[in-house]
Amino acid sequence: MSTVASPSFCPVATDSGWRVWGQEPAARSFQRAAISGPRHAYVLAGPDHIGKRLLAQEFALALNCPAVSETGVPCRVCSICQRIERGVHPDVSIFNLDRQARVESGTGKNTSLTIDTVRAIGHDLALRPSEAPWRVMIVDDMETMRETAQEALLKTLEEPPAAAVLLLLTSDIENLLETVLSRCVVVNLPVSPVRAIDEALVAAGVAPAEASELALLARGLPGWAFAAANDATLRAGRQEMRDNARAWLAGDGYTRMVRAIKLADGFGQNRDEVVDSLVSVMLEWRHLLYQSVGLADDLDIQPGPPALYPAAALVRAVDSVRACLADLDANVRPRLACETMVLQWPTAQ
């Protein structure tokens, strides 16, 4: 996914003083922990681009800023704050697949965090803070860590060093061992409301009309919205995918089935693209469902056209796409999964 080196638009602080939008309960919880004292380990779970890394960084700032307020808001101007935000403070470290790849200099496939990385995490976490009150270790891509590596991490979790905080970030909490989860405070981050993403973009300087469009296309992911605000190709690609989903739904039975077969045949080589297309279709069916029963919908601010399908049929359509995604994840033959899905879609009244 494309990004730019120096983005023009970045999240700014909310009324709470943290740059976290759409995750107020989690932000308040971490602010309280920064004031009263943190636990030794946390798991931040949520989809990619939901803001896990930013929330972890805000926590590190609040823990270590010498001028932090009574409400857990860092000053952002002192040397410690500025170095943490630049990623160069010795007491705040980030481990992820990218760092592992740099350390290993291209050896191996680098698709999972290894035991060597776990050992490095344990070693760095055991060091006493050099100038800040807390040593904070942020470990991203935890969903890639295999069981053996997670088991090696247990020693650090069972015997945590003093003045150390471990923040484990994952997009798939089911891949983490129960023994790991049981030794951490688990914080689940749901998708953010469209309005919160819209407000975050406008506060950062994005034009209101553009912010509204990006918020609708973001699927509840503020990180994606900011990336798209800085990269027009992301926005165009997501809009094209939404247009294609609407065209698929609008087709007759034959056209729908042909599209399903073509999509299924490309699953082996373009798995992520196929899944993304199916998610777009599911969101469009959900949008029509909300319209049919007269409820507000995150996917569209303006009132929609009269209902084209009965509500019960739309519920089946949404469920059919979810079932298709589950079938593909369970290695059901792609054609069978996609054909079964389309056969459950209603035709327009």
C-alpha cells in the first residue's frame, strides 16, 4: 500500500490532549494508567490502520514526559517528547517485521517475528531506563509470531523487569496464545465511527468535502484515511473498488455469476484484492439494508433511493458474503464459495 515519506496531514490532539480519534474509551483508560501507574504488559488488538501504533506512542509519551499534566497529557515540546515522536529515544523502542528485516539483512523470508527477535526484546526490556521514568517496548506484527517464539516471550511476561512496559500490537488476537493473553491487559480497538474520522481529518487541515469522502471510504480505519489524504492513488483505488461493487450488485443473475467466477479464479494470485472486493460488496449490501429499514448508515451521509430489496433478503445477502469470506479462509474451493454466495443475492424489485 502506497504511502509518502513526509505526510502533509497527520492526526492532531483531540480535546483529551491525545492524538487518538474514535477510540476515546481506550485513550481514557491509558491516560488513567499513565497517571496512576501502568501494568507491565498490554495487548492492543484491532485491524490494520486502526491506530494501535499511535495509541502506544501516546502512552509512551505520557509515561515519560517530565512535564506531563495531571490528566496524562504530554507537553510534546520537551526533548524527551520530541525524540519519542521521532523514534530516536533510547528508552522507547519499536520491534516489528521491518526492523527484523533490517537486522537480518535480507536473510530468510521475514514473514514472522522470530525467537531471535524475542531474545532482543527481552534483552532491551531488561535494561534500566537511561533518562526517562519508564522503558517502553512496542512490539508490532504480533500476529505473525509463531507459538515457539511466543513461548519464549512468556519468560519476559512472567518475570517483568521493573520500570518496563511491554505493548504488544496485533491485527489478529486469535493468533496469540492464551498464556500470553492471560499475562497482559487486553485492549480491543473496534473500527472508528465515520464522524470521528471526518472530524480528525478536518482538524488536521483536510478540506471538509474531501474529509467526508475519505471518511466514508476508510471503512472505520483512521490510519487509512490519513494515508489516503496524503496519497491520491489510495483514494482512487478504494473509490474504484466501491464503484465496482455497486456495479456487481446492479447486474442481472448471469452478470453477477460471471463476475463471481472471475473473482474466484484470481483468488490464488490476488488473495488480498479478492478479499477487499468482497468486503466492499458486503458493505454495499449493508448500506442497502440500512436504507431499507430507515436507519442511519456509516457508508452514506445523504438519504438513499427507495428500497430495492426486502430487508430479510438483504440480511441474507450480507450473511452470504460473510460466509464466503469464512469459506475462503477455511480453504473451500474459491469458485464454490463465490458461486454459493451469489446464488443467495436478491434481485431488484
